[in-house]
Amino acid sequence: MSKSLLLISRQAPWAGPSAREALDIALAGGAFDLPLGLLFLDDGVFQLLPQQQPAALQQKDLTANLQALPLFGVESLYVSNRSLSERGLHGQELALPVECLDDADLSQLIDRYDQVITL
């Protein structure tokens, strides 16, 4: 039986390779039917905004990777309500359907997974 994995993505899409690495791990895990969840926390919530323009920062666009998550079976997507609120964002303006969680729910979410990786 496969162990479940929760990836916590905390970096903005333009802050370095961590955001892309989290998505690559999620896509690879999904391709192998690994029970996997992806939590966007802190500046990681910026990955979920539509119409990003990474070329202006000489960065690669992560939109295609994000859109591919459900195709690879990665459908357990979560975001921190506090992280959204602290950045003036709202769940309904995000590019993907995600489950918005408060702090108590985040703790319970982390406890449900066998392994947790934070990037």
C-alpha cells in the first residue's frame, strides 16, 4: 500500500525553483497513483493567481503545470485562508478549484498524511 504524501508549497512562483519543484513532484506522484495532496501556504498562494506574466521577470510559466494536476490525478488541492487573507486575496479569484482551510483544518490535514514535504 502506498503511503500518502502532502506537499506544502510555500514559495511564490518567481522566488526560485521551489514552486516548480513542488509541482514536478506532484505530477510525478500523480503519474504513479501516489495518494497525494498539495497545500499552497504563505507566498505559495501566488502560484494560484490567473494571468501571471513570468516572462517579465525572466521566469518560466507554471500555469501549464498547475492545469495538468487534475489530469495526473492530483485533485486534493488546498490553500490556507490566512495566507490568502494576509496577501489580500480571495479563494474565488484563484485559477484552480482548491479547498480553503483555516488554521485548525490545516493541522488536521497535515495529520492525515503519512509523509509531508515542504518546499
